[in-house]
Amino acid sequence: MARSGEVVSNKQVLARDYIDSNPKITDMYLSTAITKLELPECSKSILVKNLYLSCDPYMRGVKNPEPGRITFFAPNSPLVGYGVAKVLASGHPEFKEGDLVWGITTWEEYSLITNAENLFKINDTDVPLSYYTGILGMPGMTAYVGFYDICSPKKGEYVFISSAFGAVGQLVGQFAKLLGCYVVGSAGSQEKVELLKSKFGFDEAFNYKEEDCEAALKRYFPEGIDIYFENVGGKMLDAVLVNMRLKGRIAVCGMISQYDLEEHQGIRNLMHLIYNRVRMEGFSVFDHFHQYPTFLETVLPYIREGKINYVEHITHGLESGPESLVGLFSGVNVGKSVVLLSQY
Amino acid sequence: MARSGEVVSNKQVLARDYIDSNPKITDMYLSTAITKLELPECSKSILVKNLYLSCDPYMRGVKNPEPGRITFFAPNSPLVGYGVAKVLASGHPEFKEGDLVWGITTWEEYSLITNAENLFKINDTDVPLSYYTGILGMPGMTAYVGFYDICSPKKGEYVFISSAFGAVGQLVGQFAKLLGCYVVGSAGSQEKVELLKSKFGFDEAFNYKEEDCEAALKRYFPEGIDIYFENVGGKMLDAVLVNMRLKGRIAVCGMISQYDLEEHQGIRNLMHLIYNRVRMEGFSVFDHFHQYPTFLETVLPYIREGKINYVEHITHGLESGPESLVGLFSGVNVGKSVVLLSQY
């Protein structure tokens, strides 16, 4: 294994330019840098070897970036994203050589992380390390706070999840089943629909590409929807709104169907918020990371006891990164998209 | 005054047919019935003389009425709406001759009310009785629960109210000012804009017909909106969404700009619910009438001490009812629309 001080070749996935849409294969290129593994003097940076890189739906360009938002694509720079890494050298008092961490890193074999204070140390290694890009990382926390905090769920309630096979959706569905809810999910292929039912225990699932969503929702929710976990937006949201139940709740986590549109589709059924006194609430996991220890206490036992299943779409080698990222947006990846760089 | 047992002429405003839009003058006609003022035997009905009738924005037809919803317009029947009335005879143990009540009644001089249990008895008569169609009735309760319960307001917050000169809006604004908020309202005429500032103490107000709403909101809320009290929907809502502040709240009370459209305008900026973790919640005053005593304890002193102003658009005689109702929807009425039938 590479050591601090060594000069190494460092494969990278770089962006050609800023982007303002979903990423395409041609927006990225591979290159190899020669990197000396050393910390800047008097810095609190850490030097890491990346083990897993995560492909997530927010890794895209935005038309009008707001100040302070992370830029995932910048010209001739390695992509920025979540990952799991091993510390090679640390100038930060909270980390030492050999520590495993997860958090924001860069798409290359070795990264210098200047804001190490935003990283999480991994203490539990009896579960696959890749899980810290998903079920035990940001998507897991998103599912946890989105469902438990924003949806205020109760046993027996009727729950619908769009993009249910995504990293977040599959967990929300299983949290809801563990609580004793009736759970239906939508996904974009028959394979995913079958897996939602067979692997994740969803009561029902349907393919939104093949069914009229409003009719499907009427059929699966004859008494209406108490909780909608919103990942897609657009027509699906309009179809859900007319099927919401009295005092229903909508957790707005994402609207992946809209991100690449020049103008977002108009939502016409918001009057149903009044008819049924529905609460619709946007949230961001970044407001909730103080709950991470509680989250781990809840979810780690579920994993160890086999009460939660989890499907990953793991591709091998940094070279596979661009295709995996693009496949996330096109919907061809089945399960949480992760790129494996190194297992140690 | 007419007494129980008497045969009286009973002027009425009747609907020609069901309607599925905002009411027009030609949807209504006047007629005079001959009515014997008597209670059906063994009934819990009450017989009332109507004193004030209220024109409210929900008094319109709906394209697809849902079971259980009140029909305000039915063929050759008196319109249904809120009003203030005096009890002439009562078969209900909670009411007796001479009581003043407010609640759902019919647009005629004398009404037989079969579900008297839904009426509220008026005990405080040192304020104008017409107030029980507005500031002390349903619109007042709507403003009260919408603002205090749904918006969770805090002193110093930035509050925007659309249709701010309406019966509900003018109260929300004054509640917000009493709490120490910064308050801006939109209205549809320069007269209303001026009155919002001079009469109700709004910090700012603008005419949505003459200004680009998004630009006006940017100007009046350079730091964004904490609370939006939504009465109009459509483009105003889209303009507000991009101006919401972190952790903002939107109480969805009504969308009067949309009711008469064949298809509601699409709302395109809901992603801002996520960007700023905004909560948007529909509500109905009908869920909150148990709070009516607390409401009175709060608002009656405000009125008596002159801390709240209130503007009514009172027209005289049942004959003036249709024009007043239509004027509510066209926006020509200035203040809460009330029809005075009799002062005693």
C-alpha cells in the first residue's frame, strides 16, 4: 500500500467543463496524474486513498448555481462526490493514519481533503464498507430523517414511494414496512418492480413507464395515501396529490424527473393540499447530520439481524465511474450505484 | 317583529341551476315565498330571521363536487351561506327564542335550520353583529388558525399575504403586526394598497395587477419570506416560492385566481421547497372550530381596544346580495362583503 511521502501515479476522472444538466459520458475524461503523497505543512488536511466512490442524483450541473453549493463538475478538475476512504496521513487531530472515513472526496485514487472536519469516521467494519456510501451514509440518513422526521409516520398508514428502487427509496420502504405500514413503490423497469416486492417486502409496486400513474395509485390506494415520499416530481406528483388522504404528508426529497428539463413541469393539483389538509415539506439531509449516531444505533442492528435488505450496483475500477454515474440518471443501474476502487 | 306561527312573505335569492364556476348575476334570481313560521313537529330544527348574510369565496360551483361538500347553488333553492340570525322558535335544547346565532343559513328573510347544532350562539353583542360573518366568524377563525397554528410565526419574521385586503388577509396581516412581524400584502387596486398601509398598518403593499410579482417580492423581501399566507395560487405562488427563506412556511388557505380556470395553472418552482426546506400546508377552518372560545378571548379584546381594524363592504337588502357576491369574485368590493337584511 502507498505510504505518505511516496510518489504515485494517481488515476482521475475529470470534468471537461462546468455542466448545467445531467452528466453525459462525454462530459468526463480519464487521466493519470503523478502525485506526491504529502500533506501541506501546518495544515489540518488529510491525505486519503479512496476505496469506494458514490454516484448520487445531486451530482449534476445546475443552471444557476447558488453561492456555497458544491460544484461537482469544474473544468479539468476531478469530480467531487461522496466516498469511503482510508487515511494515509493526517494533519487533523481527529483522524490518524489507517482510519476509515466517509464523506466528500474527489474522483481519483488519492485525494487531499482540506475540510476533514466534515468527514465521518467509520467505526463499525463488520458490514461492507460500500454501505457507507448508501444505507449507512448520506442516502441512508436521507431516508431516515425524511421518513421518521418529516413524514411523522404511524403504524398502519398507507405509504407511497416514487423512484422506490433508488438508494433512498428502498430504505424508506423498508423502514415503513418495519413500522407496520402498507407500502407501494414505483420504479422504471419490471426487474425493479419485482425486486421491490421480493427483496424489499413492498406490498405492491408498479412500473411508471407502463401504467397511468393516477390509475395505478387509485387501484393500490383505494382509501388514499397517507404518506408520499417524493423523489421524482412532475406528473407523478400531480397524480399523487389527487390521491392524498386527509392530513396526509409529502416529504419532498427530490424531483429527478425534472432536473434535466429546460423548465420544470407545472403542478396543477395543489388545491388538494387544502381539500385534504396535506402538509408538503422539503428537507435536506444536511440539516440532520447531528442525528447520525442515533441513526447508526437504529440501522446497524437492522442490517446485522437481516431485517433490512440492500441492493448495490457496484462497478469495478475508476474507469467504470462515468458510465455508472450516467446510468444512475438514465435509470439502468439496479440498486445503489457505487464504484469500487480498492478493497483495502 | 314576525312571530312563530305567523304567515309571512319571505324574500329569497335563489339559484337557477347548479353552477361549476364563479357565480354570475344571471345565475341567481329573486322571488318571494309565502312562509308559515312554524317548526316541524318533534324536530330539533330552529326557525330564524336572517340579519346579515355573508359573501365568501367558497360560494361557487365546483366541477366535480365530492360527497359531503356543501352545495351553495342548487336549482330553484335559496343560496346557502354563512350568516347572522335571530332565533324565532327553537326545537333544539341549546337555543331559545331571541338568541342570536351565526353559522350556515339560507339566502332568504326567514330560514328553517335543521342542523342547528352547527350554529354558534352569539354572547358578545357590544361589537357589530355583522362582525360574526367576518372577523368574529369563519374568516376570522381562518386567519387565526392559519396564522398561529399553520405558520408557527415568530416575532420579527418576514410575512407576505396575497389577497391581503380580503376578509382573511386583512386579519392575518394585523395578527402578524401585533406579533412584531414585518408584513407586506398584495391587492388588486391602488385603493386597497393604500388602505392596507394606512388602515391596517402593513409595512408595505403592492398592486399585483400593475407590478411584476417576483420583482416586487425581491424588492420588499431582500432577505426572503419566512411566512406566506396563500390566498391566490397560480403565478403568485411561483413568484413566492423562489423568494422563500430557509425553513419558511406556506399556509395554503385558498387559490382564488385558479377557481374559475378550466385547468389550474402549473406551479413550476416547487424544487425551492427542497432548496430552502420549506413547509407548505393546506388547512381548513372546519378542523379547528373547537378553538373558537380561545379565538374569541384573543380577538374580542383586540377589537374593543382598537388594536385591530376591520373594513366591511356592507350592502343593504337581500336584493343587493347577488351583486355583492359577484363583486367579491371580481375584486370590486372593498373589505369583507356582507349583506344587511335587518338590524334586529
